[in-house]
Amino acid sequence: MHFLKQNRPIPLPDAPLFASIGEKERESLLACLGAREKRYAKGAPLLGAGETTVHFGLVLSGTLRIVKEDYNGNTILLALVSPGELFAEAFAAGGFPLTVSVLAEEDVSVLWLDYRRLLTPCQNACPFHAVLAGNLLRILGQKNVFLTSRIEHLSKKSLREKVLSYLSEQVVRQGSRHFTIPLNRQALADYLAADRSALSAVLSRLQKEGVLTFRKNEFTLF
């Protein structure tokens, strides 16, 4: 096992899952849900492709990597999960095997929640079950939009078009032609299913053409 149980109050980050639920109510709700906090060391696997789970996780501290391995054994980064964000909730809700693996990018602390208990009213008739379920549904919808966007980027024929598709979306999302992306160069290459050196070459070419300027993960799109 790669985790250590914690015998202390769970320090919850500002998480969308608990929107509109007060601090005291959260403690009661977590008890109803049988929530468990676990710590994992850097590099430890939390979930693997092919596994089934009825639990989904909320990152309390640290960062997780969601990755997928192709038939050639190449690992593709699908997402980085930060404190306050969920993972594996769609698989827990759907009841089908994971098609991805979840790894600790660094030492992490995770709150595990049982999806089945979320749907079952507790003996105390806790009114916040419905609020939590609504928050979870909203998060699932937002992630669906995110995945749809990524499919749109990856559907472009050339890497140049993929890069411009992603950066154009950031302009719309952030409301400015000058913006910072949440991915470093390797992570962006993984997100676009591209080789890092090829990505760097495309960015340099776009900068020489006056299409954009960039410094690390700060971009200006003209």
C-alpha cells in the first residue's frame, strides 16, 4: 500500500464540490459519507487502467497526473489534478473500468469519497447530500466541456493548427490576448499529443512570423 491514514481533522481546500455547504455541515457530511484521507508518496499509483472503483478522490494537497498509455507503451498526459479538484468521479459514477492511470506527481493527500453513499440518504436525513450531488453533477458537466475542447484541438490536422486552436481558446477563456497557460512546455506537448521538440519548433516559427510572442508559459496572440 502507498498511503498513510491520518487521525486528525481533514483540512479541506476551497473545493467546488463543497460549494454552498458550510464548514460545520461539511464535517457532518464527510462523516455520513465515510470519507477517508490518505497520503501517497511521489510516483505512487493511486488507480490503474483496467481497475474498477466506487470511490472518487478530492486532492487536498499536492498534484496528481492522469495519464494514458498507448499501444506502443508511450505515456500521454491527460491532466494534472490540483488541490480542490476531483478525479475518477466519472468512472465511479459510470461503474466501468478505468481507461487511465492516476499517479502522484509529488507527495499528495487525497480525500476518498464513496459514490454509492453519496446517492443514499443517511440515517440523519442530511439535507446536504442533495447539494453535494448537485455540485458533483456540475463538475461532471464542466469536465465534459473540457474534454470536448481537447477533442476539438486534437482533431486539427497539423501541430500548428492544434497549437493555435488551444491558444485561441485561452484568449476566449481568459478574455485577453495576453495570457498565461497552466501547462509547461512538456505538459502542453503531452496535452496536444505531440513531441516536445516539434512543439518548440512550431512555437518558434509562429513567433518569427509575428503570429504570437511567448516567454515560458506566458503568451500574447496577435
